[in-house]
Amino acid sequence: MAGRTNLRTIPGFRALTLLCLFVLYAPLIVVTVYSFNASASITNWEGLSLRWYWDVFTGPDSGKFKTAAANSFLIAVSAATISTTIATLAATGMIRTGRFRARTLSFGLISLPLMVPEIVTAVATLIFFNAIALERGLLSILIAHVVFCIPFAYLPISARMQGIGPAYEEAALDLYATKRQTFTRILLPLMAPGIVSGYLLAFIVSLDDFIITNFVKGAGVETLPTAIFGAVKRGIQPNIMAISTLLLGLSILLVTLSWLVSRSDTTK
């Protein structure tokens, strides 16, 4: 089309792209490769080994990591479930009820956590919890994660709902289905790929979050990212690279699964 510029034809675009990819992914590749190093040193290579992966589960720090992982998964499952439920209801109200006066404002409030720097959200959440005298612990982390995960769940759900025409619901209503039956038996199954995709995104965002968690977790409560950070402060050990690689692999798997689910189209 006239007026469009192909970015790939701009001089230096490919080199700049490769540089950005290198800066982003080279550290991850280094951590992954050295997690298989047989040496206890993070600078000397002594061959391939699964020693440090075994150490994650059986080593002296394994108890701490297991407790932190259990906390992370408990919070992630709970936060993803609650935020996805809220996001589904919000998407239904925003898209299926037509235009209303506060629609733009409501969408802005839902999207706000995506636009505000995470450190600002963390500080504001901490101040709010202190103001209401909420004891910091697993509950405070869960509340903070639910609020932060709602927009991540909302976006794929709303995108899915926008792609579903009103004809399905109109046909159900014409056949004397109630609005509740129309929602639960017609609209909800059609929205399922978007809901699953939103749930997976919310889950992985909660599981990987460090900044907000570190501010609101309280003393003695650790999640996997904060436990890794605490271990790194005492020095970078090969077992930290192993557990980081496991967390990275899980994140990649869930993000890929979310992308694949979001591409499915049950309305065809």
C-alpha cells in the first residue's frame, strides 16, 4: 500500500535487530549453558553434567527452594484463577453490554497496571497495605498479584470475545434460552481459548514476578524469584543457574502454550 515504509529496507535495521536480540538473549543462553557445567566454578568449563540440577532437589538449599517453589505455585494458581474470573466478567460487561458513559475510563483503569512502571505499582501497593494495616505475607502477595495480573488476563479474553459475533447469542435467545444459559452454554465455550490463554499469561506473570513480591512479601516469606535473588546476593552458584534455567524453561513453555491456544478458533 502507498505510504507504508518497509522497515527492513532501512539501512542498519538488520544489524540493529541482531544487536538487540543478542543483548536480550545472550545472557539467558550463557546461564542455560553453564547450568550444565560439571565444575563448581562459574567461569571454568569442565564438561556436561546434570550435577547442579540434582543439587537443586537434594542439595543443602533444596528445602528452601522447595518451600519457595510451593509458595510461588500456590500464589500463581490462586492469582491466575481470581484475576481470570474478574477479567472474564469485565470483558463481558465491557463488550457485550454496548457503549456506556464510563466505558473508556473503565478500560483505562483495567489497563493501568500495564502502563505504570512496576516499581511504582510496588511502592504504591506497599503504602496502601501499610495504611490499612494489612499484615504482609502470602495474602498480601496474592492481593497484589491479582491486581497486577488482571490486565494480562483481560487482553486475550476481550480479543477473543470481540471476534465472536452476536449471532450465536441471538439464536440462543430466539430459541428461548435465558441470558444465563446463553452465557454459560454458548458464549463461555466460545470464549474458552481466550480464557485459557489469559489464565496461562496471568499464571506465568505471577510466577515470575519479583519486584512487587519483594516489596509486599514480608519477613520470612519467600517465592522462587525472591529466593533466587537472596541466594545470588551471597554469590552466584551453579545451582542458581540450574534453577533459573528450569524457571525460564517453564516460562517459555507456558507462553508458547498460551500463544497456541489463543490461535485456535472454535467459531469456524
